[in-house]
Amino acid sequence: MRSGGRAPALAGLALGLLLSGPARAAAPGAACEQAGLAAEAANGIPHGLLLAIGRVESGRYAARLGRVTPWPWAVDVAGTGALFDSRRAALATARGAVAAGQHNVDLGCFQVNLAAHPGAFSSLRQALDPAANAAYAGAFLARLHVQLGSWPAAAAAYHSQDAVLGAPYLAAVLASWANPGTTIPVALRQGAGQIGDPTWVVVTKVAGMRVITPWSAPTASIAGPVVHVGWPAGIAR
């Protein structure tokens, strides 16, 4: 998670790890889910939206839970990410990166970037704590909602306020929200819509892959059979 106009490849770990398929079984993802739900409730975030962001940022298949969850021991250093099996390993990597002078580091369930959010945590250990990580991420997403006026715009800006970078990220988040707990083999391409104006997500199936496209209207001309269109019903923008 970054802010402003700078964002390397989509959210560091982001899509690459989400789309990589099942990883070794682990239960710690449940801690990210519980913390994410608490942060959503505390900040008035639509149910499941922050968790969808977490799955895009650090998603890993947890066999014990039977679904993809955000992962607490996720570390991305300057665009190279890894999901560790223990907090100790994640913490060692984060400490090594910072000691080497690297501050472009994303940490935890919701991949909070140390360079963009230098005051977010009192320590690297705290940054990897699901409750602290989710609390900061939820508060940040809520501030973006106040600033930008809609949840779609806030979700896109969680990654970048540059619309070119934010639009495909938003599409991935909405796809994860619409299909919670699953890995979705997607190819992203830019649509014609403007974020929040209003944003629709069009999911089509092309050559066996789902293609997720932000679109300004559900009646726009698209290629391929439609699987899903729209902002989730009943959720305020």
C-alpha cells in the first residue's frame, strides 16, 4: 500500500502473489481476517472491502481455512515480495532491508508502506501485528474515502492516486470482493471509465481467463461473455 502518484508494479506483492495459486497451509491468515473485520467496523468501511484489499495485497491460500486470506508475514522490499512462514523470518527480512537503508518496504496483512507512512508503527514488529496493521490500513482507507468522496475512489487510491495505476488495482479489489476467498486467474486491461464516475467492473471470459475491466457504464461495448458487472449491490459508494 502506497499513496500519492508513485506506485511500482501493482501493489508490490499484490496481484502476482494473489494469482500464484495455493501455497503451503497455514492458519495465521485468520488473524488478518479478524483484524480486518474489526477495522472495517471501527471505520465504517463496507463489509469485506478492506479484506478484499488485503487479499490483493498479500493473499495466500490457507488450506486449513479452505480459502485465500491476507497474510500477516508478508514483506515487499522495493517491489520484490515474499510470504514467510513465520513472523521471525518476516521480521528478519524487514530489519535487514531497513538496516541496509531501504525504506520502500511494505509490511503485513495490508502491506503498509514504511516510506509513504513513516509514522504508522512504533516498530517493525508492530507493523507485522495483524491488529495494528489492519487498524492503520482501515483508518487510512477511511481518510481516503472522506478526501475523495467514494469507496471505489478510496480503494483505488489505497494503491495510488494516479488513475492509470489505481484503475486496474480497483478492478482487482472488486473482483476479490465479489469472489471472496478464491484465487482468480485474471488479466487486467484498462477500461474507458473514470474512477468513481461511477465505476463498474466488467468481468468477461476471454481464452479461458477472466478479464476484469473498469467501465463507466454497464452498457459499454465489451468483448467476451459477461460473468459479472457492477459495484456490489446494496453497498453505498
